[in-house]
Amino acid sequence: MVTPGLFCPIPPRISPHTDDVEDWLVSWLVERGVAAETAGRLRDSGFARYAGRLYPDASPADLQLVTALFTWFFLLDDTVDGHATPPLERVRATVDGVFATIDSDGRQPAPGLSEPMRALLLDSWRPITGTLSEVSVDRINDAFRHHLDGILVEASNKWVGRRPGIVEYIQLRRATSAAYVSYALIEFAGAGRMRIPEAVYHHPVLREISAAGNDLLSWFNDLVSLERDERTSAGHNLVLATARERGLSRDAATLEVIGRWQERMTRFVELRAAVPAFGARIDAAVRRYVEGVADSVRGTIDWSLESPRYPMPPLVEDWVSAN
């Protein structure tokens, strides 16, 4: 995928339904109170293509729902992470509103959440979670809460001027990326809806695969969003954390992160080849999950390169070229 410093051996995949879902998304958003101009802008960001790259085997109906939920997540990100010092109380109120909405299934008021945002969440969340087992819904909820907790920690850091070091930032980034939410949705939007038993789902190898995939897509996003993050992240970017901790220039830190990314990819490939056997029936579900994590890595790379959301810094652009 990427020359010589960023090479991704994972083959690209994309759903054949993405164009239809992109067209559907606009009307779905407008029906829920989003202005037509905003709905068109969201469509042009290519969130359906992102969902289609992560869940290439999803049915058209399922792809619509995950696209709707992805769009909501990006709107949430724009709401709480738009500048270097977000109003902390507003971020807390927004997160509280999200918790109140999902915990009560929309029966409780959520003053910190706008009505369109509340409607978008409920009308994607309910049909997704309504078709899954209690265990699967718990996994999505746990991942969602992990993400929201990460949002609060980052907002608090920005508010008090705290800039995390490399190790601390990597842990926090695994939450703010929402990658674990997308992994928990693999069962819903994958082929066959095969469920992995709890003991297997939390097996050390699968947990490390999940973490490595999260790092790969998160660090790649940090590279391509560096220009924006210099203005808005208050140091919450792996390149910026590396530059500060190592005393490096931005370009030198960028090259160090590129090297770290490639080492992580090598480890990811090793982990995929080392998944133990759990029995034929379970192995099929595990294989689908691991493929889904790999799709999330490659899909994030390809979508980031095509989306107008991320104008690339010149040094990163020099290193990245699509096949």
C-alpha cells in the first residue's frame, strides 16, 4: 500500500453497496433534523465508503445502519474535539447526554445532546443492538463507554494543559479512536453473525491483535491529521508526543512514528499467523473477527487517503502512495 516506510500487506476490500448507501444517508440525516447542506457535506466526507471498507460483507441494510452510526461518531468528534481548549463542561454535558440516551433507550431527557444528535444515535443504535445477543450488546456498550471515557480524559487534559507522554498517549488513543467499538460491530455487520465465546474473545492473542490493529489505524490517522492536530489537539497526537518527549523536530518525529508504525504492522502480521485453534465452529468466528480487524486497518488507510477530511502533511505525503 505504502512505499518504503509505510507498507501495508493487507489487501483492500470494499462493499459493493457503498454508493447506494451514500445516497441513502442524505435523506436519512435530513429526516432526523440535520440541515440539507450539512447532510450533503457529511455524505461528501465518504462515511459510507469508510463503513463499506470496514464491513465489506455487510448486507445493504446493515451497512446503512453502521454508516449512520459512524456518521454520528464523527459528528460527536467534531462537537467535542474541534479545538485545543474545548469547554470542559460542555464536553461533560454531551457525554452525560449520550450515556443518558443509551442507558434509558431514549426514555430519559438528555439536555447535553442536541435533538438531531439524539435522534441519530437512537435510530442507529436501537436496530443494531436489538438484533444481537445480550453478550454482544454488552461488548458494544463496554467499548462505547471506553471511548466516551477517553473523550473525557482528553478534554480534561486539554483544559488543564496536560500533554501526555508517548506511553500514556498510546493507551489513551486506543480509547479515543473508537476502534474497539468498530470491532464489537464485526458480529453485526460481518458475514454470518458468528459469535465468539467470552473466554475466546478475551484470549491474550486476540486481545493483542485488537490492540495492534487499533494502534495501526490510530497512528496512521495521527500522521495524516497532523496539520489539523497541531492546531486543535494540544499535543494529543503521536507525532507531537514523540517530538516533545524525544526533543525532536516535527519531521524527525514523523519519521520515528512511521518506523514505529511499520514495526507494529510486522507484529500484527505475526500475531495473525499465531492465532491458536479453538475448534472448527469457533475457529470460523475467530477467523472472521481477525479478518475484520485487518479490514479496519486497511480500510482506515484507504479511506483516509481518499477523504477530504484529512489533507496530508507534505512529509507524510512523500512517504505514502496508493497502489
